[in-house]
Amino acid sequence: MKDVVRKIISMSLGQIFKSKKYRNVQASQTHAEKFGHTLVNIVEDNLYEGILEQYIGKPIIIELSIPNAGGDSWEARGILLDYSEQFITIINKEHECEELYIIDKAEDKETEDYNLEIINNKIKVTNKSESLLVIKNCKSKVIKTESILLKGSYLQIPIEKDMKLLIRKLKTVDAIIPRDLGKIRHASV
């Protein structure tokens, strides 16, 4: 689409510069094409501005592409809080927990939602569920935050003495999503 717009602009400018009114202007087709490319790039760089403005505070669904997951995607649902050229921020009023798992010993385990695997003094947690899994190591001196796993993704955690993992299965989460990974599929005004 960009190439078509560039071509139209360059052809239009070329015709303008050929007219009697601009006959004395030293502009070739090459200059017109360069100007067309520059104009399209300026418009394209600022295109995100204002497009989503009407959806701020409204429910949206973003299809999030999962890198290195063989084309898998995940739908993020929430209220559009803010956006920029690079990111979309969504929030949710409720963070409904579908399931809560407590892991208090490092061992291989498989459930319908996740796999636990012991590999080189680490526990590998892999999400098998369509929902999000939020992992928190409650007694860790190393990991103090929660990690979110999408379907097919995994997290390796060093095994510590008296470790206790909380695994929550969630439908919704607040998120800042890179624009190049997320596409808005539904928005309501």
C-alpha cells in the first residue's frame, strides 16, 4: 500500500511540475519521487496518532503474536488505557483467577495446564494452557517479581531451599504490549 501511495504522489508531483505554471521550476521526476517517499514516511511515522484516541477507556481485543511459537497467538482483552507509536497499554477491572497451584517441592510434574521439569538444578515451568499462567517464587531471594507465561512459553527458575511457587491461571491481565506484536481485532466505541 505504501508503494502505491508513493507512486501516486510522485506521479502527481511530476504532472504538476510539467504544467505551464511550474515550467521554470527545476524539478525532475526523480525529485518528485524523493519528495513522495519523504512525505509518505512522515505521514507513516505519525499515523498512529489519533487513530486509537476514540477507544481510550473502551474495551478492546488485541491479537498478540507469540514470537518463536510457530504462528500461535493469544487474545489480550481489556480496557485501552493508553497507546504510543511503540506500545498499547490495557487494563482490566477484574483479574479472575481460574486456578491456583502451589508447588512446594522441585519434581517433574505434568498437568493439563503446565509441565514442571528439573533440568540442571533449575525447575522449568512450561505453559500448556490457552490461559495465562502467572508464576511467583514466594521464598526466593533472587526472583522478586511475577512472570507471565503465554501458551507454549516457559520459565526456568533456580531451585532454592524451601522454594514455594505459586502458579495462577488467569483470563485477563494488565499489559503493555509492543505494537509490532499486537493487532487490534475488535474495539467498541
